[in-house]
Amino acid sequence: MTPFVIVLIIGFVLHVAVGTITHTPEDDSAPQRWRAWHSFLSGLLTTCLIVAVIVGFYLAAHIMLPFWPLLLTADLLTAAVRLWRHRQRVQERRAIQALFDRPSHGEA
């Protein structure tokens, strides 16, 4: 197998795992069509950004970078950001729930 195919498989498994870890009940309320378009557009934007980096680096240094390391880097950064944002949301939910669980002034 080529490195590009290996990176595609690793990226698929990574994104499925992160999607499973960060799944919330609110995700079920979004329409499937919207989620599909969001995934397509974010993938297209990431691909355009990677190509822009490759072309920019080639124009600056006259060295062609391989696509697969940049794709792997983008996948890892995306997974890390999603996990970090999920952790923040969980902490916010816990803080809000703790406020609701406290008795109000004058209640027993």
C-alpha cells in the first residue's frame, strides 16, 4: 500500500473514533443533509488549504512537498481541536448543572 492510502485509512479510523467520543444528543437533532454538506465543505476547504500550502512552498523554495504528510497533519490537528472543544463543552455543562443542583437562597 502507498503511504497516501495508509493515511486515508488512518484518517478515517481517527475521525470515526473522535466522532464517537464527541457524540452528543444535540448531534441527533441536526438534519443528515446538513451534516453531509458540512463534512463535504470542511473536507473541500481542508484540501484547498493543503494544496495552497504545497503550491506556496513550491513557489518559495522550489521543493514539492508530498500530499500525505500534510493530510495526516491536518487530520491530527482536526481531531485534537474536536477533542479539546468537546472537553470544554463537557466542563461548561458540568458547571451549569452544578449551578442548577445548588439550592436557591431560602430553600432547604
